[in-house]
Amino acid sequence: MICPYCQQGMQKEELTGDGRRGITWWPLDGPSWNRVIVAKNALSQSRAEAFYCESCKKILIDV
């Protein structure tokens, strides 16, 4: 995948959680119901596919 910010190649990786709460994006300002659940709870670990740009230090994920 090509980074939409710097046009360099991105590495396919994954975000992981410990399985207790899944992986959730929370807004810094605003109500908590605006959160986005990236990966739901699992018995062992939560995982979400992501792409990382080493050049500009950005991570892209599908929700």
C-alpha cells in the first residue's frame, strides 16, 4: 500500500490488544459515544489489520 500522506510504501501489520477491552479509538474531546470500535473483545487477544508508514510515522486502519 502507498501512504496517502508521503507517497512512500507502507508495511502491513496489526494492532493488538490484551483481549479484555478490544481495540477502541476514543476522541480526545467530545462525548464517549463517538468512539470507534476497531476490534471487538476476544478471549485471548484483539487484532486489527493496519498499515504503517515508517517515513511519516502514520498508521492506517479500516474500521
